[in-house]
Amino acid sequence: MGTTHFEWVQGDRVDYAEVLSGVSDLKRFAATLAEVGPTTTPDRFPTEEDRLAYYINAYNALTLLGVVDNWPISSVQDVRGWLDPRPGFGFFYGLRFFLDGDKITLYDLENGSHPWLPRRANPRRDQLRVDLLSAIGALRV
């Protein structure tokens, strides 16, 4: 894609007005993530670092997409699941995204609970991951 969206982050918060204004870029990026990845196109991700960067970027982009697709919300806790209406359940377990040729939840992606994902126990993954969820505890425009 070639575009970065650091302007979406202001201090420790995500500026959702900016995200919403660039939602077509985000959706295009998510569509690319759906078809391209370490499983579907392994030659494009030859190293562990390449694969790690892919999953970090995917997690962050899909988190943003989950928020804008459910906008307006004041917290991810507002997204309820079909089978279990507990706060946050719908966001992490209920929302499904296409990633690398398969369907996945944010829970799966964050915890490595899909067969082809790196396991959460990987300390380098935890150290490098930019967890946007910490920035969206209180969503605002």
C-alpha cells in the first residue's frame, strides 16, 4: 500500500475521526491482508521477522477495522456477541475477519490460537506488538 497512518495516533490515543476519514485505505489494506500472508504467499514472508511484522500489522489494522465497522461505540466492550452478550465478547470472539486465506477472530490472532499463528508465548512478539487496544479504552472522535 505504501501509506502509513501515524496521523491516526495522537499521543496514546487513536484519532477515530482520522481513521474514519481514511476508512477506504484501511479496508483496502484489510482486503490485501485477507489474500496475502505467510500461509498463502510464503515466499513474501521468508523470515520470522517478516511473519511477525505481518501479524502485528494485521492485528492492529483489524482492531481498527472492528472499531470503525461498529462505530459509533465508546468502548470495544460495547460490541456484544450473538451467543454471549458479555461486554467485549463480541469484539474479541464474535467479529470474524478474513486473514491470509482463512477466517479468524482478534482473540485467535492475539493469542496464537489458530494452527498457523505464532504462539502468544513468544516474548519477541509480545515485546514488539503495538497493542492499539490500550489506546481505545476510551474511544473518542
